[in-house]
Amino acid sequence: MRCIQQLSARVAACFLAALLLIPGQLLAQDKYDNTWTFSVHFENDLFADTDQNYTSGVKFSWVSPDLTRFRDDKQLPHWIYPYVEALPFINEPNRERNIVISMGQSIFTPQDIERTDLITDDRPYAGWLYLGLGFHSKTETQLDTMEIQLGVVGELSLARQTQILVHKLRDISTPKGWQHQLENEPGLNLVYERNWRHELGSADRGLGFDIITHAGAALGNVYTYANLGFEARGGWNLPQDFGTSTIRPGGDTNDPVTKHDPRRAKDTSFGFHVFAFADGRAVARDIFLDGNTFADSHSIDKERFVADVAIGAALIYGRIKLSLAKVFRSREFVGQPSKHRFGSITLSYTF
């Protein structure tokens, strides 16, 4: 618990650093460089006519304008430096940097939400309510992300209340087994991911193709895994970013990297592309299957390897990017009757 309190203090310090840093940067940059990107992510399996497993996810994220070295910015108080400089990649030369602030909620349920008894051969009811603080270090072809997620699993995640309210508003069956959900537990994740963007064919304007590869890892009492994947894109006026991601740690990759992105260019306001995405994870811990860390709770044997495959399309108009995808997820636990699928929508606004 002491470790969690110390890391929470670091998260708070870094959030304060972000708030103090950004105003100085806003005054110093060209108006086409001085852009925030705000994204709303929504995922739900109702798009695939199911209501089970990973059943819903919502996330809001803000990516700051490109930043210079933290130590060079006079807006930062000196006591912040040790916290910021303890993170990797922050002060590498010849790179731009961003601060990412996010908040979200994820909901997990068994297949039969009509049952009131404990379903021992299916996954637990669970919710995850969290805040995230991420740091980007990037070039036009490489993005390094370090993220800290801090939140809560259990009744305090408000997952039960959220799902019941949505089901009532939609006039569909109310889930009846939330009394068996995981116990309250603070959650802490440390995440690192690197993305590489490889251009194929035309780059700045017109028809273009690219491939974005990624590799990373997460460590914490909520998730511990190593992941590897890619995204292939093709279309008209491709965005100069690092792709479209599902809701996952380290997945805030929507912000434009260069002035050639249609959302930042002075003379381009339209783009369209299709994409295919895949991510594979070697899972050491998943609290939503393994159960609580510090208390007895319902759990089920997890699969050690989980893969997501998605196909989708994205539209850019002006400063807006809208991405739609259908995601197919392999079995996550032993005895799961079938693979899972859900829809994913991401709406981003660069301003």
C-alpha cells in the first residue's frame, strides 16, 4: 500500500507538471504546431449483437501540443524535474514530446447476465475506472510511449451502476449477478510501447499506404503482459499519425505528427482510408480473470496468449477524424465457448 501511495504521489506531481508546462508552450509555437488532440473512444459488443465478456469501454484522452525539453521550460518549478526526468525517453535529443491525460471505464460480465448465482465456469463481473498519464517522445517515424494508469477495480469502479442504467435506458434485460463482482482494489499499471511507421508509396498527398508496427509491455496488478502487433493502412491523404488503436494502455496514437497531416495542413481538409489491425499479447496477469490480488474472489483460468484482429475505415474532414472498426478477440479463458467480437468507434478533434 505504501508503494501505491508513493506512485500515486508521482502521478499527481506529473499531472501538475503537465498543467504548468502547457501554457508556456502555447505562447511559443506556430498556430499550426500549437494543436491539442481530444479523442473519445467507445467500444461495445452490442454492435456485434452480444452482451458478455468485454462488454463496454469508454475513454477520453487529451494529447498536448508538441513540447520542448521539460528542463528548458521556465514554467516548471524545480521540484518537478526529478519526477519527469526519471521517466525514459523524455530528454532524448531531436524529438518532439507530448503529455497525454486520459480517463476511462471498462466493463466485463459473464455470458448469462440473467443468472443471480455465482457462475463458476465463466468470467467474473468486473469494472475498471482509471486515470492515465502518458508521455510521448516521437519523430516522424517512431513513437515511444510511457504511461502510468491509476484506478480502482470493484464496486467503486461504478461499472454495475453504469451497465444497469444503460440497460434501463435501452429497455433491455437488466444484469442480475453484479453482487458477485470483484472486490474493491486499487489498480496501478506501468506501460511502455514503441511504434514504428513505415511509408509505402506516396507520403504527403494523394493515394498512400503505410504499415505501423508496435511492441510493448505492461506491468501492474491489473495487467501484466508483453504485446506485439501492426496496422496496415491505405487511402487518400493518409493521416500522419501512428494509427487507430482499440482502448488499451499506451494506445493514444491519434494526434498528428507533422504539418502534412490533413488535420494540420493549411490546404488539405479531407482524407479517407481503410485499415487492418492486429495485436497479440502474452499475458502473465489479468485481474479481470485472475481475480483480486489482495482478497479472495471469483476467478477463472486464463489463456496465456490473446489476440485482437480488427478491420475498419477512417474519415478525416477538417480537424476531425472518425474511425470505425470491428474487432475480433480470441478466447481469453479456458472453457470460453467462442471468440469475442465488438465494435469500436474513435472520434478525434485537433484544435
